[in-house]
Amino acid sequence: MAQSLESEIEQTELSIEEAKSVIAKGEKALKLAEDPLFKELILEGYFEKETIRLAHMSSDPNIPAEYRECVNRDLHGPASLKRYLHTLVQMSGVAATSLEEYEETLDEIREEADGVDVFDATGSEE
């Protein structure tokens, strides 16, 4: 029984650490979005102006087909980066909810283990 509780505690502690890591990435993405240089170069320059420029180029009948193909591939870049950053923020929100649940679970497991010698993930006795 003690081994099972020890394993549950270890797994829950690992889940807490992973959730904290995901939350930190989301917070970094939000902080980055507030940076004036990032706003100028990426949010406005890349996501807006570059996307508009590439869209105009892709519809220009005077552009050779092979160049148009390259421009059309480049149009995927801003959308992909924007989706990546958005996903980091969304996953951070989910992880924050999960973190609360993991911490509650850990408390419950530790209460259940009260009186049983259990080791945490670092190997130190609790």
C-alpha cells in the first residue's frame, strides 16, 4: 500500500511540475505580446503588414507561377506562429485549472498516507 501511495504522490508531483511549466510558457507568451518591439515587428509587421503584402503578391497575375507558390507557402508562416502563440496561452489556462486539481489530489493522497512512511519524488522522507 505504501508503494502505491508513494507512486501516486510521485506522479501527482510530476503532473504539478508539468502544469507549472505549461503555465510559465503561456505567461511568457502574454508578456512577449506586451513588448513594444514584439508588437512592432511581429504583431503588426509580420502578422498584419507582411500577410497583406504576401496576399497581394499571390494574387498578382504578373508574378511567375513558381514565385507565387513560394509566396503562398510564406503565407502559412504568420498563421502558424500566431496559432502556436495562441495555443501556448490556451494550454496555460487549462494547465492552471489542472494545477488546482493536482494540488487538491496531492493533499488528499497525503492525508490518506498519513501515518505511512512515504517518500516524495526527490527521495526525501516526508
